Amino acid sequence: MGRRRAGWGLTVRVEIVVEPWNVDPLLLAALAPLVLIDLAMVVYCVIDLYKPERRVRGGNKLVWLLVILLVGTLGWIVYLLAGREE
């Protein structure tokens, strides 16, 4: 909540209300499978990363783990496309 000075000495109160519990159920139903797929891919990539025979670019598995976990969806995509040496 903040106050702004409008012209002619008027004070206008500005209030922004975010209610996350009022999300459309259809939207939640559409996004839930995408979130589960994203989570499953993160788990798959972490398990794949720590296989003993797995080689990664740069040789540092800790860096790739941080990329997978902290970059979000792009992290596991980059790992699958560019991080693994086969």
C-alpha cells in the first residue's frame, strides 16, 4: 500500500492485492502436468549426472548439478543437450 500525490493537493491511495488462492481451476489443471514433468526431468537429470560412468563437459559434476537445480527448466534442457559427453 502506498500513497501518491496527485494534482491539486489530492492524495490517492494505491493498493495492490494478490490472491493466489483465486486462480482458475482450469488453469491449475493445465499447468499441473507441466510442473510434474519438469520435476521428473530434474530428478532424472540428477540421477543421470551421478552415474559413475557419466562424463560431463568441463568434468565438474557439482557445477552441472547447480545448473540443473538453480536455472530451472532451461537448466535440465542445457544439461541434456550440451552437458553430457557420450
